[in-house]
Amino acid sequence: MTLLQELESRLAAALTAVLGEPTPAAVTPAADLRFGDYQSNAAMVLAKLRKANPRALAQEIIGHLDLTGLATAEVAGPGFLNFRILPTAYAARAAALLRDARLGVPATGAGRTVVVDFSAPNVAKPMHVGHIRSTIIGDSLARIARFLGYQVIADNHLGDWGTQFGMILHGWKTSLNVTALEADPIAELVRIYREANAAAKADPDTLESCKAELVKLQAGDGENLAIWQQCLDLSKRGLQKIYARLEVTFDHWLGESYYNEHLAGLVDEFLEQGIARVSNGAVCIFSDGTMPPAEDPFMVHKEDGWTDNPAIIRKADGGFLYATTDLATLRFRIDEWQADEVWYVVGVPQQLHFRQLFEAAARWGKTGAFRHIAFGSILGDDRKLMKTRSGDNVQLAEVLAEAVERAAAVIAEKNPELPADEAISIAETVGLGAVKFAELSQNRLTDYVFSWDRMLSLQGDTAPYLQYSHVRIRSIFRKLEGPFDATAGEIVLGENEEIQLARLLVRFGEVVPTILEDFRPNLLANYLLELARAFHSFFEACPVLKAAEPIRFSRLALCDLTSRTLQQGLHLMGIRVPDRM
């Protein structure tokens, strides 16, 4: 039980005693430490409901509140309850965390299964800088959910089927360079796609040839299926190299093609159940009139007022669309994987698609906690979408390589004595960590400017700063003559800097579950930065190795707990910590 939960439990007992019936209570961390560590507006809320004086009710609640060994309480303002945790309570909690592998984080997701759909690049195309957000946010949320006790199924829903394959098949048969394919498969596939696409725009015969190749593929033509499978295998190998470097893993790679055989039956089912109907030859899902137009994803407002905005699940020519595939995918995840929740980590532009998908699924009887975890864009210095000088998307592999190269230059300047192999390993850890933290420290819905200098700085709100903080702590223990057992003594808190550090350490178990309330990894980033700053203040104000016992042991134990918490927090963001920098 966290401190916050303990306070809520004791406050609920006092409310029950005062009101004569079981009454839950909400407690929140105080925004300003001048007024205490935690606060509650329970007295004000209940007083309004009962037409009572809130300050008088707050005083009565305090009179029944047993905070022995935990905190003191006072009434503030119109009836706030402010709680100040005792230093001895912080010390006891910190000591307990030293014995807890979970560092006080409760398993709030136990018994629930969640599918996390993230990254999802297109086959035969390189991952570009835009894939950073889905890949890194999705991986972090999957890590956090696992740590909170969820059964997590990470699914990479590849774009491995669609109109682009008509172009690729045409290009494969007419202009493939086998030598180039062996040397760099993705680059060669991109080349033949672009050439075929340009030719199709200029020549109607080439366009028809591309369409014919796609029809043959969809009809199960053996030759085209074999080429498609080879493209898929080559693409997966290229993708795996990037995922391995990022230490991102998936439980499944079930792309769009996996659901092909289910699409025709799904459309028939929607027609039979009246969820969809034929319109101008296409099968569409329209509004059912149960929502206000402004809230209805199947309505759109135009100059003449509200009009239909249907989701098409089968085109007039018999082709299927993303909506069809996503409905089949959602059914599979619920029926086969027994998912309680499905999280889609996909950019903001797909908001309407997911609103329609979830509403259609509800009419279909497929229920669960479905969430579109949207995110904004990565911008260049000109505050426009990040592109190369030629206007192409910046490739993700190039971003990662440059991050490591720049980190290596910084490390060589700061610590030129490092052996070459160790310097290379540290540069990899620091460079990739910098890219991840720059992403995860943002509010996911905002656009942000990609800045090398800012993300690789050893000062400020960066991964290198946090990694350096961990390295600095571990360097303390390297000065000891033998191993240190942080559980072998007591923690004593006397100085304000010690109390503040302990206060933040025990809050880790409160912060981690809140991340999934609105899927905001930046809350974890903010917490870790605050913890690191508190440690540096503690380290400057409170001698550790030169302190007399038992203060020396206590401060070493706080250092150990801080390093463990930083390491675990960064792990939840997919960021490793080096031993030296």
C-alpha cells in the first residue's frame, strides 16, 4: 500500500465515523509543499452535499482521524485537509522499498489482458522519423503495463497488403536489380516502387499493368504470392535490425494480410445484422441516429448542415479497406486473445477512423476498453514536418546512427581515457536513450521540434542527465572497500534534502499507475527528472562517505534506492543506464 492509499484508507475510516456510513475519500499529492505533502477536498465536497459548514466538517473529520505514526493534519482555506507526512514515516517507507523488487508499485493491472498495437510500418518501405513516436511510445506503454501486472500482447500490425504491391510487383518483374536487392533490400524495393509509381502516373498502360498484378495477387496467383512473401521476409529482416537496436520486441507480427480470408464474411455479417447497407454499389456503415450529430463519427457538418459520413467496408469494385481489416483484427483480438483492452498507438490524423471503428464494433457487440492513443508530429528546425533536403522522409535508421555518432563525440570530449570498445557501447546507450527520452518527455499530443543539441545535453531535461545521475551514484559505491547491503540498517532523515529525496522515492509507486490513466509517459519522465534534481541537491548538502555512522549508512541506503529507482524508471521507458560516462 502506498502512502497515498494509506492516507485514503485512514481518511475513509474517519469519514465513516463522522457520517455514519461507508464513505470513500480521495487524496492527492499537494502541488505546493508549503501546505503539506498531500491534501483532500473531501470535507468541502461532502459539506456541499449535506449543506454543512465545510471548515466545521473538516475539523470534525480531523477529530476522528487516526494518523498515528504517519502524518499530521490541518484545515486550510475554506475546508481543505492538508497532510504532512512524518520524517519517520518517510524513513520507514524508504526502508521497506529497499526490500521490495517492485519499489512500491502496485499490480493494478493484474487479471487484465491488453493488446498494444504500435509501430506498424509498411512492408517494402523504410521506417522513417515519423515511426519514432508510435514505436517508442508503444514500447514504453507496453513495458509499464507489464510492470503493473497486465498480461500484455504486443502486436506489430504490419501494412503488408494493399495497392502499393501492384506497383512493387510490376517493378519487380520489369526493373529489379538482383545485386542491389541482395545488398540493400529495402532501398531496392523502394526504388522499383517509385519508378513504377512514376511510370503509372505517366502511362495508362503501366497503371493498368500494376492494377492487374494486384488483382492476381489478391486472387492467389502463385508467382505473385511468392514475390510478395519474399518482399515480406526481406522487409522483416530489415525491420528487425532497427527493433533489435532499440530493444523493442513484439509478441506477434500479424499484418493486414493475416485477416484477408475473414473480410468477405465480415461484410456479409454486417449486412445481415443491418449494421451496414449498400450505397452506390459500396457497402457502408452509416449513422444509426442514436447520437447527437456533433458526437456521431458517421456524420459531418458542411455548409448545408449535417450530412452522412459513412465508413466504407467494401468498395463498389469488391475491394476491402482499412476499416474492414481493422474490424476483423479487433474481433480476432477479442475472441482469440480474450483482450479486455486494446490500445492503438497511432497518429492524430487517424482519430476519425478509430471513432468509427470503435462505434461499429460496439454495434457489432464487440465490447472492451478500446483506446486510440494519438500523438502529434515531429518537426524540423523550421517547425515543419521533418524532411530531408530533397523532401523525403528522414529514415529512422539514419536518425539512430546519427544519435550514436553525436553521443560518441560528446563522450570522447568528456572522457577521452575510455577504452574504445567501452566508449562505443556507452555511445549506443546514451545516443538511443537520448532519442527515446526526447520523445517520451513530451506530451504525446503536441508537436515538437527535434533538436540534437538539446537531447544530448548532460544538463537539463534529458536522458544523458538522468544516466549521468545514475552513474554518479554508482561511483560512490565503487569507493567502498566491500559490497554494501542497503537492508542491513536503518534510514534516518534529519536534513531537509534527505526528507525531500525520501519523499520522492516513496512516490514512485504512486506515479507509475497514473501514467496509464491518460497514457502519458511524460509523467514518468517528469518524475525522474525531479528525483535526479533532488538527489543532486541532497548530494551537495549532505556528505555521504565522510558522514559518521549511522548517518553514513542511511545516506548510502538513500543513494542505493535512488539508483534503483532511476534505473527502473528508465527501463520502463526502454532506456538503459551505463556504468560509466
